[in-house]
Amino acid sequence: LMCPPALLALDCTCIHKIRHRNKESYQSNSLTRWSEVSRRIEMWTSVQELNELGEYTAVELHQAKDVNTGGVFQLRQGHSRRLQVAVKPVLQSGTLPLMVEAILSVSIGCVSVRSTKLQRGLDSYQEEDLNCVRERWSEALMKRREYLDEQIKKIIHKQEKTEDDVEREARLVEQWVGLTEERNAVLVPAPGSGIPGAPAHWTPPPGVEAHIPVLFLDLNADDLTMNEHLTGPHASGVNSILPKEHGSQFFYLPIIRHSDQEVLAVCSWDSSIHDSVHLNRITPPNERIYLILKATVQLSHPASMELVIRKRIAVNVYNKQSFTQSLKRRMSLKNVLYSCGVLYEIVSNIPKVTEWRAVIVGTIIFILLHFYYHSFAEMY
């Protein structure tokens, strides 16, 4: 960018400091804004089976390189089963006030079969809501950009510009450049930047999926109220479907009990309701069986509303462990997992477009201080 005429009276070092100050303010404001409207939650699930003592205990979750759901649940053929689902916010993942009150319902379905050699594994990631966030954010920035274009043109078309006009033109141009940078930052976010959709800059713990999907609540930015009654078929997240889910049948599971200490539900699961040969027979070594678990949770904050979250799970049906499998199990008993999870990035609303007034005021103060400093120095 060419140096604005109004700032030519200042030395180049001063101009550089002003631009550097604006850049730091932009970066800081960007991170703060997205942090204020987002928070992560985690969804954990485990499968329980009836053992010889008549008790339901969690089945093992085996790790596999081709599986992206956190592991493969080992299901004994013909046994009675239960599903356990737990949901809770993640600490230090944003400042949005997010509280999950209860799990209202749990359903399961979408039995899919994948070849371990010919097909890629499935997980719980979808980009429906992320694309919506990016589209709405781009629209907000475009409106602000149109306003800046209009203001800049008014000044450019002036036949005689005052010093104030030139300074204002420079500030408007800086804002215009900042909007362009911010739009690019959202469309192609840097890893670990805190912006929704940014590549996860982390090593997930065992049993946790690597990718973090986004769920957009679309609340009003001013008071975090709902734009409509988001319950039942209109609940947020209902249409955030996963790959291979469209048109699949889901079955609601009877909730047996809740927990008093955490947001948790235990459900009865009779896998025969799916009428799927893949869940009734022993799983071949070259196949992976996937299902999708959906939980509808009640939020009290940031608004009283329902939210649908999903977790894809992988299962392996066996009849009886071989001697080799039994030996391997005993050797790795300390590292056995019993549950898998997924993290969600919850975005309440689109943050307000960069509030440049603080930056502008800071710039004006900096210029005035610089002016009075030199004036004072010349007097003495």
C-alpha cells in the first residue's frame, strides 16, 4: 500500500509502529471474538454386555490403524447389550457459557459395512455447519466491505481534501485490508488458530477422534436468544448429517437410568431390531461394521434449547476369543480401553464484524501524542 499523504509528515518509523499496532489489535480481537462465541463439548460412548455373573460390564475397545472412530467395540455374538452415553463441556476451550442439563433421547442406526483393504474408514466428522458459519461470516464481512467502499469513494471523489479527509481515507483503507485478511483467515484458518474449522493442532488421547466437527446454534448475536423454537424436529444439529447417514433408519433406545453426578444415560440396546446380517453374524477379518449414535441433549446456556449430537462407532462381532486373542488380551490388559469419544466445536452465533473503533481511537491518540511531542520539543 502507498503511504497516505496525511501521514507523510510523520517519519517512516512512526508509520510502521502505527501499522504494527493495528495488526496486533486485529489478531488479538479476532481470537477474542471467536473465543467468546464458541465452546467445545465431548461425547463419550461405551457398550455394555451381560457377563456370566448377570452384570452388565463394558466391552473392550480395540485400536486399529484403519479406524477413525477411536477404536472397535468387541461384541459377543448373541449377548444382551446396553449403551452408555455421556456429554460434558471441555474446560478452557472457549468462554461461551455452555451448560448441558440432560440427555433427552438416544437413537442408533445407519449400519454400514466397509472393506479394510478397499475403502477408507468412517468417523463423526461433517462440514454442514462449518460451511454455514463460513458463508454467514463472509456475508457479514462483505456488508462491512461495501460500507467501506462507499466511504472511500466519497473521499476519493472530493475535489479538495482536508487533512482530516486524508487521515480518514488512510484509516478506511487499513480497515478494508483488515477485512480481506480476516475473510481469508476464516476460509483457510491456520492450524490451532481457534477459528472454527481450523485443523486440529493436537494429538488426540487414545479413544478420541482426531477431527473436531462444528455445530452452529445460530442464535441472535445481541442477546443469544433463539431465532425460532429449536426443539424436536427443529432442534439444532438435526440436519447435521454424517456421510452415509442420509435416508437411514434410526431406532430410539429405552433409557434405563440417568446419573446424578454427570450428564449420562444408559440405554437398552437389542441389536436384532436393525435386522442386519452384519450385526447377527461373526464379522469377517476384512470388514468393519459402523453405526451412528445420536443423542438429543437439553442445553440451559447459552439458551434453553435442544441439541442433537452424533457419534459414529465401529463394532466387531465375535463368537469366542481364540487362544492367541486371549493371550494378547492378557498381555495388554493395562492398556485396554472401554469407551470412545468425539469433540464438537459449538458456535453460538456469528461474531460481530471487527469493531475498528478501538483501533481508530488508538491510532488517533498515537498521532496526537506524536504531534504534541514534536511541537513541545521544538519549543524548547
